[in-house]
Amino acid sequence: MNKDFLELAEARYSVRKYSDKPVEQDRLDRILRAGQVAPTAANSQPQQVYVLRSAEALAKVRGLTRFHFNAPMVLLVCSDGNRSHRISDGHDCGPIDAAIVTCHMMLEAADLGLGTCWVRGFNQFDVAEAFGLPEGVEPVAMLLLGYPAADSHPWPGAHDKRLPIEETVTYL
């Protein structure tokens, strides 16, 4: 904890095995606050976050994606299309804004010693129906959340492999 940002970003990985230790409310509050302060286009704040932690909600998650890894909690991050369009050109920034919110929460969780896994392997229409989401609210990500199991580790070959920066950055 309390690493410099680059150390934190390099150390975090997608947790695929969780302990059964519950996430404390004060830590969850900090994670949700990190999402609340994330930048959004024109500060429209179109995110809607659903905290899925009841046995019933988690059973639904298990039925909606195989990528649940038995996490003890899931943050369902959505975009509310009723407040996600830029006034200047009507562009829907909601999914991008929801992704930024998810990233902020993921990094705050890592800073608090919690593990996350960003999941997009689900049918958004099935998720919306299962959780009774209001019209215009689109599921963007499921952020699995919990304490990593003692034997949790990065997925082999997936966490530490990065393209050379010269292949992803171009100076003009």
C-alpha cells in the first residue's frame, strides 16, 4: 500500500481467486468515492454503479458470466444514456466515462490491498434484464472485488507482457 502510482499500476493484476474475507464498508466507500471523482466528459457523471454483494445478486452474476471467479462482491458499472451525451455534438461519452470510473475504482482497490478483475464477458441485455436496470442504463463492466486468496497470482504470461513502447507510442 501507499506505493507510488507507477509501482501500483505495475503491481496490480486481474485477480481470479478470492478469499472469503468480506470487504469492509470503509474500504468500499473509498473505492466508490474514487469512482465518483473520476473525470467524465463535460462532467456529466453518467455512471451508475450497482454494488452486488447479496447471495441472490452474486448468484445472478454467476449465471451471467463464466468470468465471476467466485468474487465476494461485484461492482456493476453502467452508463446512464439519459445523461451521457455531449451537448456540443450529441456524442455518447457514457461507455468511455464508465470505463474511466471503473479504472479509478480498480486502482483505489489495489491501493487498499484489495484485488479486482475487470470483466466484460457478458451479454449486456441479459445483465440489464437480470438486475432490472432502468431504460437507458447500459452495463459497461463488472468489476470483481475482494481480497485475493493467499495463493492468488497473475495469470501466467498475461500480466507482465507488454509491447515495446515504440510500438504503442508515436511522436508527431
